[in-house]
Amino acid sequence: MRSPKGTHVLVVGMLAISVGCSSHSGGRSSATTDPLIGTPLATSVATSTGTWATFPMGHLDDPTNTFWEVFTRPAGGQSWTEHTPPNVADNGGLVIAPTSAGAVVGFRPSKLLSFSPLASTNDGGTTYAPGLVSGGLANVPDALSVAPSGHAAALTATQVLSSAATLSAWQPVTTAVAMKASPVGQACGVQQLTAVGATEGGLFVGAACSVPGVVGLFQQAGSQFVSTGVQLPAADSKAFIEVLRIAPYKQGIAALLGVRNGSATSYVAAWNSAPGVATSESTPGAAAWSLSAPQTSAGALVSTAVASGAGFAVLTQPTSGALSAEVIAGPGSNWTQLATPPAGTATISVAGDRSDALAADSDTFTDYRLTNGQWVKAQTVQVAVPYGSSG
């Protein structure tokens, strides 16, 4: 458990109990013969008010001494500050959902912690207010999403939930079992639900599909879900596609797709500025999707990031070899490969024309800033990692 720090304020009541902790895990397993790509929890998200990042620190080979941290950098600011919500065990991992004025941080379950406390902030992480998801957030970075109006969506291991305007009055929307049995679920061959997105235009759910060539990105239409109509080129008709991230884009959404074609994995970004109001008979916005060219990357996915302007970044690493970072800015742009990130980079941050490689080494955070094509050390922070507080 993390103790209070600085000016943090988070009163969680019975949630702030001493609980055991479990290992974090970025990937996921599948019972099918086609393993999922899996989206690691480590991430950064750039918004108009600032950038948020979360990743594990401490002794990563020891689950009880692995602690997830939140770092923030305000828009226009130069430095990062550690603003992890206090008083709740975070060994199970954290997810971040940006809001119109700040962000909500969700704690994943870990050992004796079977639910997910939430901590919302409107002041950049200086103070937090509590909330709760009783089922426990799923092990994906987009397990929580909040629209500008305050309408929120959450993904647990078994169901999709929504909340009209608070972070505690959650209502079930659908279950993983129901999604798999639905017409769009069967057309996709849903292996696993992978992301949720709450926008002013509706509720969206992403999935990993076992049917080749099908993109499992769905929009709520009354009591049902329908396909949003994303279609990849014919060359990907035999590929297995997984929705890795969902992000807001104008009045619509953007999505980062992982495409597995044999032993090769590529990444495709998709944008739709106005999917429209779905009906059970329609596939809204099918002709309005803008797709990037695929970016093929060798090795395992280390982290993803949502860049400013509804762009995306992926950080990958082969079994033996250096890290690789690729970024796409938005519709009409191409993937750009950045300079080789420094060893220990946990995630990439891209906000405007600034790119950062955020590295973690035990209790040391280092920010490397991309300057003239090279990563230059810009900041080092010693984090008070609470070793020995879990177990």
C-alpha cells in the first residue's frame, strides 16, 4: 500500500485497507490456437490540459515490490511530476481515463483487492476524489473511459458497465458472453473484449476477433451493439485483427488496430470524425473511416500511447535487440520511426511537437526528450517506492 504523499488527498474509507498484491501483466492469454497480441498497461495519454503516463517501478521481478506510478506534465510545462494516488494498493496495475478537466485513475485488482478503486482529479493530480468499480477493471489500458459530459464506461473481465455522471453508480450494459453470442460477436468470433470508449456520440467496445479479416469495433445501438464498419484492405483478409486502443477524435473516435498476418504483426490507425447514431440495422460511418498504412514492427509490444490530435505511438522490442518506437500524428499522416529509445524506456509520450521517452530503473524515473533526432536526458526523479509495504 502507498502512504499519503505531498498534498495528495484521497479518502477511500474501507478501500484504503492493507491488502495483498499480485503481479502486473501486460499481455493476456487465449484458449484459442491464435494467441492475442495483448495491449500492455504501460501507456501515456496526451490531452489539451496535459499528458498522463503510468508504468511499473520498483523490483519488477518481485510482484510484491512492483508498484505502478502516475506521472503528469501540464500542457506547456517542461517537467514531469509523480502524482500517484495514495492509500490504495497499486501492484495490480493502473489505467488512466482523461476527462475534460483532468483524469480518472483506476486501480486493477490484486490478490485480496477484488474491486477497482477509482481516483479522479481536476488539478493535475494534486488532489483526488474517490470512486469505485465493483467488478474490477480488465487488464487493458482502455478499461476505463470518460466522455466530456461525464458519462463513463468501464470494462471488467466479464462485462461492460456505464455510469451516467458519477464514478460509482455503474449499470451493466452487456456481458462478454452476450457479446460473443450476438450477431456482430459471432461475425467477429470475439475472443476477448479489449477496450471501451465513452464519447458524446455513444459507447464503443473493441474486441480481438478470431474470424480473419474482421475488425471487432462495435457501437451501442439501444440494447444491442452493431459494427462500426471498419474494413481493412483485401490484403488483410486472412489476418487476425485486435482493437488495441480507442480514443476520442473530434465528434467521433480513433482506434489503434493490431493486425497479425502469419508471423508478422503490423499496426493500423483508423479515424472516423462522426460515426453517427447507430441503429441495429446499420453500420454507421462505414464509408467515413480514414485508415493509415500499416506499420510492421518486429518483436513484442511493450507499450502504446495516445498522442495529441488522436495520434498513436507503439513501443516494441524483439526477443534480443533494441527498442523501437513508431508514431503517427493523425489522419492523412504516415508512421514515423523515432530514434532508438534508451534502454529501460517504459513508454513514449507524444504531445504536439514534443516526444519523450519515459524510462524506469527501480526507483529512478528518467525523462529523455527527443532533440534534433537524438534522445537527450532532460529530467531525473527519485520516486519514494514503498518497498516492503505489500505481501
